[in-house]
Amino acid sequence: MNDHYLFYPGCSMESSARAYYDSLMAISEPLGLNLEEIRDWNCCGATEYLGISLTPAYALIGRNLALAAGQADGTRTVVAPCSACYLNLAKADHYMLESPVLSEKVNVALAAGGLHYDPGSLEIRHLLDVIINDIGLDEVKRRVVRPLTGLRVAPYLGCMVPRPDYKKRWSDHEHPDELDRLLKALGAEVIDFPLKTHCCGGHMTQIGPETAFELIRRLISAADQYEADLMATVCPMCQLNIDAYQNETNRHFHTNYHMPIVFFTQLMGLAFGKDPGELGFGKELVSVGEVLNHRIGVEMPAPEAAAPPRKPSRKDKSLPMPQPLHGASGDEEVS
Amino acid sequence: MTPHAEPSLDPTNPNLRFLEEVSAATAGVSRLEMCIQCGTCGGSCPPAADMDHTPRMLFAMIRAGMREAALRSNTPWICVSCYHCVVRCPQDVHIADVMYTLKSMAIRAGLYKDKAATETAADFSQTFVDMVEKYGRSFEFGLATRHYLKHFPLRLPGMAPMGFGMLSKKRMDFTPRRIENIDQLKAILARAKEVEAAA
């Protein structure tokens, strides 16, 4: 195991996936995971910039690689917890190595900012890979003080961690078992989730919602059929889509699923005996508190302000009329 | 436009070299030329049902020089970058990256505007990129408000509780975060655009 790692948090960790960041910070100390943030990193462009213009998209990623390489001191491993960030960093490094033309273009652009990146000089890895392969499950097990016994978890990786897998790091592209093994090490009951690497809809929640709702429906209905209490993910985008758009998906299909989804690091923190408030619990929109309390007896922090209650819809379809005052004559029920 | 008009077989017709053009514009080695039309891609594609053409058909259209029809297809815009087709392709074609290439070519040729869905998709990408170029980080609140007001005003009432939840749970900031050396990033991106324009 490296004595420290270069750390690329990515934009989501500062906002929508704050729970991922908080829980990672809480477990990194007991795991001895020393993360050194890349100074002044920028957005990786997600899946958006690549579809606009090639050289700028790769130059945007290239700046991060160049900054990381410049900061590398005794390590060349960059850890990214976000799937899209992980893939983009790995993709740029991989294609720059494969294509000297691309490498040249990116470096001409980087030179305008006084930077340079030699492809192949860094190793880009996902957080789960580092925990499984560098720290190891024995070390993880040793830190479990509150086993997640009886909690039925659907392990959910989404797409961009196991695929395209340029460096052949994962056990399988479609049914990898790394997350299953980790969750089992925490004492959880792990379902053999057939859709574990299926798509959450990605950015289609923003641009083609009906396409996305169908993909979300497949995932939550499968997890529900397998009687999972919750899903555990490694990806901010997956968490956002399944958590924040579950309500809209339910409305679209006239369903009533309640399938919470949390980050695997939050469950690690719980198993390590950490306080749920420290792990970002309560930030999810599809609440997980009840099931955690029921299964493993964990008291969740008081929920942060929830959505205001909606006005109950009126049952009768007549035009709205002022209601007669209570007790006044004429308040008899009219059919 | 006749979507499937037969392109001229005159050897000077540049569209007959469209395949080479797409391949050359793709990052790394696309291997698009190696497609054997087996259809594994379309069969593996989660949102294929919403596409104008399956990836296989689109690649055959590219090979046939049907530039305009290929660039007007909604297929690259529906692609969710799940990479199922990429890992299953027996010829190792970098399908997802070819989709990115087709999107950027459609934008450059102005051929994404005649369908609401592709226009929305391209506009979302551009808005996202605008924020990143300005601040160096993504800015979800700015992106969401600008995008939804413009493209999905009717979704807003149903989404209000979600938006409120994201804000009150501090999962979305009202103000953007700017990187320190934004001038450096802007200089890099400006040079990158020059490089791209010269290509």
C-alpha cells in the first residue's frame, strides 16, 4: 500500500455527493488512507465536454493530470471516488499514450498555462479498487465493530467504474464482485444483484427524462423484487439519479417505490462504529433512517429540513369555493 | 431533406470518405473501420428503443457516406456512455468515443437543431461547459435553473420538492466555486480551441 495517494475529489463531492465526501473523510483515518488533494483541480468535464469539442475536453482533463504529476512526491497513484472523474482521468491518460497526435494537441494547449503532462506517468484508480486491493478486506474486517448483520444491500456500481476498464483492474466488466465482497466483509447480507452494472440514466435525467425514468425504474424495481433494504453505490451520478429522481420516476409510472441509495463509504463508516451524523446520513432524499434503525438499531440524526408538506389535493372536482365557517349554518355535507 | 438519400458514388464525393473522417476525429484509435455489423452494440444498448438508429445501423450509414443523415440522428445524443457495447464489441470499436465525435461534428455542422431532443441535449452540454469554462468547477444550481427554465418549465412544479430538498440539505450551492488559477485554465482552453479549429 502506498503511504499516501493523490486525491481528485471531483465537483460532486463538494455538492450533491457531500455524503460521499464526509463518509470518506471519516473512514480514511481508521483505514490509514492518506489522501492528498490535488491543489486547484478543475472539473473533469463529466460526459458533456467530450461531446462538444475534442481538444478542449482533453485539455481540461489534462490540466488535472499535469497538476497531479507536478504534485506527485513519492506516489504516482491518483484516487478518484467519482466514476465519471475516474473514467475521464483514465481515458485521457490512456488515449494520450495511445495517440501521440492527441498527446501533442493536449500539451500544446497545456503549454499556454505553463503545464505539461507525459502520458503514463500517473496511475489512475478508483477508490473501491484501492480499498479492496491495497488495504484489503482483512484490514477492513478488523475495523468492523458494528456488523451490518441483517441489512439486505443491493451492490450497485453503475457503468463507468467496471467499464471500459483500460487497465483490466476489475474482476468482470458486467458482474464484478469487488463491492459484494466489501459489503459482506462489513457483515451485510448482500443480494446477487443482476443489474449491478446497469445504467442509472446518466445525464438523461436532464435532457431526456423519459429515457432516464425507465432506466431508474428497472434498477429500483429489481432491487425491490430482491427485497433489498437499500442500494449501495460507488458513484455520485448514480446516487443522484436514483435518490433525487425516484419521486419523479414513481409519478411517471404510477409506482410507489421507496428504495434508499447510499454510498458504500457510509456503510463502511457505520460498520466502523462512526456516528451517522458524521457520515452524511440524512442528506438522502429517499430516507434510509427507518430501515437502518429497524435492521441494525442505528439512531439517525434528526432529519435536516425536508421538503415542505404539499397541500392535500382537493377530492371534488368542482370549482373552488370559499369554505363556510365551522359551526355556521349551511355546513351540512352536501352530496 | 430525404433522410436516406443515396449518396453519389462519384469517387470525388468527399462523403465516401466520411468513415475515415469520423475515425480520425476520434480520440485514440477508434477502430471504427473494423465494424463487422454484428449488432452486438444495439443488442446491448439500454436506451436503444429511443434511438433513431441502432449503433450498428449508424455505423453502416457512416460507411455508406450518409453524412447528413448520420449527423442528424438522435442516436449519439441518446447514448448514455454506459460502455456495455464497448466491452462486448468483438472488434473492440471504441463506440462511446465515436458517439462523442458524432455529437461534436453535428454541433459544428449545425445539424442538431431540428429535433427538440437533440437540441436540448446539445444545449445542456454547452451550458455545463460554459459554467466549467467560467469557474473551473461545475455549478449545478446555475446549470439546473438555466436548463430547466429553458427546456423543461413544465417539470418545475413537480421537481420543486426535490430542488428544495437538495438546497436545504446543502447538496447544492447557490453560488459557484471558482478555482484559484482560473486564468491559467482559460488560457489552456483558449489555446485548445485554436488547436481544434486548425485540425
